[in-house]
Amino acid sequence: MSEWFEMEIRVRYCETDAMGVLHHMNYLAYFEAARTELFRDLGGNYRALEERGFYLVIVKSECNYKKPAHYDDVLTVRVRVSRMSGAKLEHDYEITRGETLIGTGHTILACVDKSGNIHRMSEELLYNENYLPNRES
Amino acid sequence: MSEWFEMEIRVRYCETDAMGVLHHMNYLAYFEAARTELFRDLGGNYRALEERGFYLVIVKSECNYKKPAHYDDVLTVRVRVSRMSGAKLEHDYEITRGETLIGTGHTILACVDKSGNIHRMSEELLYNENYLPNRES
Amino acid sequence: MSEWFEMEIRVRYCETDAMGVLHHMNYLAYFEAARTELFRDLGGNYRALEERGFYLVIVKSECNYKKPAHYDDVLTVRVRVSRMSGAKLEHDYEITRGETLIGTGHTILACVDKSGNIHRMSEELLYNENYLPNRES
Amino acid sequence: MSEWFEMEIRVRYCETDAMGVLHHMNYLAYFEAARTELFRDLGGNYRALEERGFYLVIVKSECNYKKPAHYDDVLTVRVRVSRMSGAKLEHDYEITRGETLIGTGHTILACVDKSGNIHRMSEELLYNENYLPNRES
């Protein structure tokens, strides 16, 4: 379980929809952008992980939409690792605008290699750029 | 609870990501496209509903990612109303490619008017283009 | 120069913006979807081309926006090859809704292999799935 | 003609495609995001402009793709007003990653009110939040 990490994202015009609000699919994009930054904050680099041949693939996403966000709003996107167990890495998310809660979310990721084999999650695998797990296991 | 309705969607290049697969946020776009067609199939017209001043806003989404989909795949997207109760309209989703289950999902929508007031869901409200609920209620 | 090829695309809710219209970046997505279908219509398969190790990368795009399109509109997207010369493949596009011209466009693509080397365009390269150009050339 | 204004944008995973690069439609999204910031930098506020009942609608876009950008790249997006004449507002764009030119672009916008009437561009209209043009004209 990590601390909460936060970043700001300004809503782009192209991310709004005809209701005049941030379209709900973009919450997943914001979660992903925040996850990238949390990963970096924890000492890793997701791009480098892929270059080593490992991919974090999404297994499940959940999102609760509380209040609409609008074009040009500056949102705070918070993310933390809520659980790492076996092959699964779980994150919690919160999006706020000032004191207003815009939405919350949860995702589960799994780690696979290029052949699609699932790998056990570990801090070494994720954050140590020299670590290569035993492929036999 | 409605019957399953299905439509085909071909994966666009712009919907894939650097892993070479359909990016997970687009599952929500496919669910939404299928929901529009189910709505039409049930005798309604979502665009006309908005023109009458009512909006179905998303309250919650869940998505389970089972197998990757790729550029140019023709996917079958299935949707059904799983529950309509009070202010909530719930849908289930399934995405398949042939016999392969690509993903499943669930969403909860609420009906609001232009002022943001929540309206009770009813088949009349949703599918009868002449129906206007008592705004007092 | 090919004949015009056409396909229908229904505007998705997520493709609209806060002005209530199809957001302009999606014209490029529609052009691309139509290009895929034209490619297939001409006997090729863009996905198979990539599997042979060749990529059509975009060099230039132009788009003229004539009239807005809206959610749930059924648009006709027309595309034709307007020029194939040396390393460049050019396409023209037209988007209409009934008699109304929504937009026009033009793109230039180049063919590169996995190493980023540019390859001369030819009908054989594009549409003959057994053809492999002399990599020395 | 304005000075060049610049902002940084980090490429999101969802903006890449199966070629492993920033998908070309997102250049238009980046141009738009930079335009919003330039507008603010010049003393205006595009969101407030819309709230006054005026919209800048896109008439034409052009984009030249020079070099690919990748996930997690930090790009510099530059924008300037290149021309304001009658009903048209034109912008130039440049995207770079360090010394590498990723792409260039040009857009033409027109100003319309809620009824779709075209309004003459002026610095007052765009940047003075109290200014309301003579609707008779």
C-alpha cells in the first residue's frame, strides 16, 4: 500500500461531450496518467518496464461518477497502490475539484511478458530496472 | 429487464494503444454505442430524450477485461437492461470476438433534467416521445 | 487513382464536445476508418500489411470543416486514392449527411518498414499479401 | 500576430496506437490545449467567451507529421496567432521533443454566436470579458 500521490490535470475541450461535461471514458485516461506518475514517484518507470519486456495489463476497472467536471477545470487526480498480491496490482483513485469530489475509481492490473505469461508482481520487478525475474518460474 | 441486443463494432486503429490492443477506455465507448442502439430498439431515441430536456448521466461503470482485442477485429457488443428501479437504469454488457469473451461490463445511469433534478425512470419517460413527467414531483 | 469508396459511420456520444457537435479531431478517425475499408475493397488488408512488417505512416493531414455533425447522425464517409507516387500515397475524403457536406480532407501517407526505412509504394506492396520488396533497394 | 506561447504535454498511454507512437489525431488535441493556454496568456478566457455566447469553431486544420512521439515523452507545444482578419483567427503550431521537430500545424477558426451567426473577430470580442458586440451588425 502506497501513500496517495496526486497530480493536476486540466480538462481539455476534446474530452467534453454534448452534455457539456467531461465524458466518463476520460476518467480512465486520467487514472492511467496518474498511475504513470505514481509509478515514477515510487522509483520505477513504466516505459522502461515495457522495454524490459513486461506489461501491466488491465483486468478490471470501476468508476463512480459523483459530480460533473467541465472544460478548463483543473482537477486533482489522486492515486495509491491499494494492494499488491500475487499477480495483481490494485490502485484506488479520487478526482476532486477543490473541495468537490468528482469521482472515485479502482483498477486491477496484472503483469504479463511478451508471450502473455503472467508474472508475479514484486517491487523488484516493478521498480528495479536491472531486475529480470526467473522466466522458468 | 430487456432481452440482449447486439451490434458489431470494428476496432479502429486510433482505438489501439502501444501494446497493440484495443485500449481499455474504449470499452466504455463501445458500451455507450450499443446502449444507444438498444434504446432505439426498445422504441426510444436518446437524442430525442435530450431534446425533451432529459439526460441519462452515468453514475457508475465497471468493466472486466478478459482477452485483448486488436485493430480491425469485428467485435460483437451485447447489451441489456438489467434493472430499472427508481432513479436508476442498469445495463449489462458483453463483448465477444467469435467464441472468445473479450470483456464484460455493467453501468448505472440516472435521469436528470436540465436543472440537474433527478427524475424517476419509467418506460414512458424513456420511450414515449410525447410524455413529459410532472415536474412538480 | 481509385474510385470513391463509401461507408457509413454513426456519431458516438463520446465523439461530441461541449458545443454539442462532433469534435474536429474525430474527422481524422473517420478518415482512417474509411481508409481501412477502401484498402480492403482494393484487395488488400492493412493489418496483414503490418504483419508483413510494413507500416503506412501519416505525413500530412488537412481537413476542412463545413457544417457541424451531431450525436447519432449517420454520416457517409467517402475516400479515394488520389495519387500514388514514389513513397507517397494520397487520399481525398468527403463527409456528408444526406445532401449536406460536413467536411472534406486530404492525407499523405508514406510506407516504412520496422527499421523506419521508407519503401516505394506499389500496388504489389500494398495489395499482394505474398509480395516482399527487395530490402536492398 | 502574437508571440509564440509554449506549454509542455506528456504523451499519455491512451494516446498511442499499435505502431507504438502518438496517434496523429491527438496532435489536434494538443494544438487545442495549447490554444486554450495562449488565449489565457493573452488576457482572455475561452470558457468565459462561450459563457458570453460566442464560440470559436474550427474551419480548417492542417498538420505535418515529422517524427514520431512516444508514450511518456514530454513534448513542447508552441502556438501563436498568425493572423486575425475579418471573421478568421489563424494559429501556427510546432511540437518538439528537445531539439527534434515532431510536427507543425495550422488552424483557422471562425467566431459564431449561439444562433450560428458569424461575428467579426476583434481583440475586444476575444479578450474583454465585458464587451458585447452590436448584435445588429
